[in-house]
Amino acid sequence: MRWHNPVMTSPSAYPNDNDLRPYDSPVSTSASTKNIKNSDIEGEAIHSGVGVLDKTVRILDALESGPATLGQLVSSTGLARPTAHRLAIALERHRFVLRDLHGRFVLGSRFAELAAAAGEDRLLTAAGPILQTLLDRTGESAQIFRRQGEQRVCISAVERSSGLRDSIPVGAMLSMEAGSAAQILLAWEDSDRVHRGLRHAKFTAAKLAAVRKRGWAESSSERERGVSSISAPIRNASGNVIAAISISGPTQRLTSTPGRHFAPLVMAAGKYLSDSLVKASNSN
């Protein structure tokens, strides 16, 4: 927090159809493609010349169709049982593979994190004008966070120019155990990761259930005493939550229930950015 003489603002919190359209259309990017020579393909398997990598990819390809036991992995990949087990366990340690409640192997959350990072440039291109709109409409600092391992990182931010404000610079690493953005980034994770994330969290499973139901999260003095925030999800073209968009500021202005006033605006901002990512993906 930076302490200055407070500048009070009373902007309208509720958006109309034009509030979140600072530019005409989402920016799209072109994707490059790489051709694979026929000599590199044998049947449906791509052989890179690095055996352990090819075997690892075969396991991931098998899990793409759904959960699998070790025996099912052996059957679908043709790998020896000790090899399949060793590679699956190694992938699990790196979170590319997880176990479901029945002990079966499933694709892990690390893929979602990498997908979020890959789409970050596209998100950042669209984020600036939307964050500025939030600042203009609310008078409060606005940020976008994405999960990075067991923390969350601020990837874009704008701050009010004067007065008491919550200052979070780009690149700042914050805890996943407190704050409305942490709630958003955890709420739609798989059940095992939600369970682990709640062990030391200042919010509860019931609160995350409410977040999923209404589509936004709020906090007051959860991450830092005297700071309130409200966040909404940003989704990729597959509908997965890849980031959280937030406004934050002193509780004396936002109150202890900021969602009562600002939920519609923050949700609209998240939806606009989500739609931008979908349109950009479809254009490619």
C-alpha cells in the first residue's frame, strides 16, 4: 500500500453495452506451423530420435482420451510395464500427470499453466485498455493475475495516480492462500488441487463453491489488512480459467463487500477478455 492524501471517487459501477469496448475488435495473432516429414512418421507415432521423449509422448497421447490405470497405459502404449510406470511417475512429479480419486492417471494441471503462458501475449495485448477502463470506472487499481506453480503472478496492472491505493507491480508474486484472485485461480481447479490449496488458505471450500456459482470472488483484509478486492475469471477458448482480473483498494472506499457494487463491471471485463481470446483463437 502507498499512503497519500486520499482522492475520493464515486464512479458508477454498473456497465452498459459500450463500457468495455475501448477498441473495435480483439487483436488476433497468427500461428506458425511446422511440417513433419513422412520419413519421421511410422504409423501414427512420431519418432524424434530421442527414445525416452517418444515414449513419454505416447503416455500423454494415451491419457488424452481419458483416465487410465497402469495396465491400460501398458496396453495402449505397448510399453513395458516398468517403463510405463517409471515415466508416469516422473510425469506426475512434474504435474504433467495426476491421479484421480480412483488412483488412475490423468493429464495434469501443468498443461493448463503452459497454455496460459503461451496465450499470455494475446491476453496482454487486449488487457491494457480493459484495465484502464476499470480504473476509470472504479477509481481503483486493476490487475490481471495468472497462476505460476504454488503462487500467482501479476502480469498486467494499472494504478490510480494519487491517493491511497493498493500498489501491485507487474511481476509481483503473491500467495495462492489469500485474496479474491487466488480464490478465482483455485476455484475451478481439479478436486485434488483444490483440496491441497485449501490446507493453509484463509478461505474455505464453501467460499470457493460460492465463487463457482456466482462467477466472481471478493475479499477484505484477507491478503493484507485494510485492503479489499474483487476478481472474476478470464477463460481461454476451451473454457478453462487461465487468469483472474481484479480491482483492489482500501477497504474504506471499497467496503468489506466490494462485490455488491463492482461485481457486474469486473465480470464484464473478464468476459470481454475471454471473448477476445476465443475470437483470436478462431481466427487462427
